[in-house]
Amino acid sequence: MVTNELIFLNDKVKTYDRDRYITAMFSAINDRKFIFALYAFNIDISRIWETVEEIQIRHIRLQWWYDTLLELERGNNTATGHPLVESLQELSESKNLSFKHFFTLLNTKRYDLDHSSFDTIDRLIDYCINSSFPLSLLLLEVFEINGEEESDLVKNLSISWALTGTIRSIIKSSSLGRVLIPEELLEKYNISSRDILNENKKNDLSEIVNEMVSISKGYLNQCTNIIDSLPKQTLPLSLQFIIVKEYLTTIERSNFNLYDKRVILMKPNILKLVISAFKKKYFN
């Protein structure tokens, strides 16, 4: 039965995280509400940075989630009537969730509130791990999968997913005052943070993008030998592999030019996802 909570979650994920929304539509009906709840939570805490101007209010909103989740972990709901919290409560009562993954996501978003750049590539990769991997681990718990091989796979996939998303967001984030290119790379290629928004410098910027794409591909390539062995219920995760692979290929074909319309207008090839899901073949 379609509930108001499911409609709320569906609309939120479809609006703000369409790529993950599309992959979630390949999930079993019984899992979909739980998947949407996790994605909607991630959206809510991720958008604090860009929707709230006052730094103090940002921290208050994030702290509200800390307090609310601590109570949910204890079996209490202090936000009765909140559709997302209600869904997370239902999820926690239905599945054996590790709440530490929620708190890792919150701690990573706290970094967002206090920092507008990364000093090194390693710091960016660490951020990618902590902003994406816990969400994937929670999904595995929804699917009731707890294997070391699956965990290693989704870690590499999560890093590539987050890093590819970072690359795609470089221009937009720079316009909002946040620099996603590590200072280490800016110095290496003699580019200033101001040059990111200078389209005349796109050739210089493409050298940095080339290196970041290469790093993302390195993590993605570590998934190729085992991703096809994942159980069918993990399709929402497995199909992320297809999306990331296509996005990285498109960026390469555009000569790493983030101003290229092919890059700006990238979106999942739904037909390819359907065929891949049907055949469970990801490497053609």
C-alpha cells in the first residue's frame, strides 16, 4: 500500500538524488521504502550546507539529527509525526542496523560545515569514503548481507561514486564558494581556486580532472572481478557501477572538459540499466 511517508520519501529522493532514485527502482518492493529512507536521510543532512546560511543554525540542524538518532538507537522516537524519522524508526525495528554508520555520515557532514576545501588528495578520498561508504553498508544491512567480500566491493564502488560526483560538482560548488579540487592538485598544475570558474582556463582545469578521473577509475576497476557475483537484491548498488562507468567514459570523451554539454547533461542510460539488470552483465 502506498502511504504518505512513501510518497514523501519517493518525491524527496527523485528530486534531489535522481541517480540513486533510478537504481532504487530496481529494488524489491519490500526494500524500497527502507532504501528511500536512507537516501532521504543522506539528502537531508547533505543539503544543510547549501540551504542554510547561518553557520550556527547549520550546526543546530545537524545536532538535531544526532540527538534524534541517538534516541532511535535506544528505541525511542522523539520526533513523532516526522515522516523521515518515522520511516527510519520502522527501518531500525525491521532490520539489524548499525547506527554507527549514521553517525559517521553526520560527522562527515560536520566537516562540510566547518571547511570549504581539501588540502590533499588523501583527505578528499577519506571524505569520499566517509560520505558514501557508510550509506552503502546500511544498504547491505537492509539486504541482510554481511560478507567481507561484499563490504570490500562496496567500499571501492562508494569511493568511485563519491569521487565522480565530486568531479561533476566542481563548477557548481566553486560558484557557491566551496573548492572541491584539493589544494595539492591546484598547486601541482599551477591553478588558483579562482581559475576554476574561468572558462578560458578550461584546458588547464582538464588536466586536474584527468587525474581525478584516473583515481576514480582505479577504485572502480577494483570492483570488476566480483560485482557480478553480488546477489540479485543488491541491484540498487550494482547498477551504480554502470552509472559511474558511463559518467567517467563521457568525461573522458569530452577531453575532461567540465564545460562540455555532454558532461553537464549527463544522466543514467535507463535502457542500459534495464538490460544490465536483466542480464546481470556489467562489462560489455
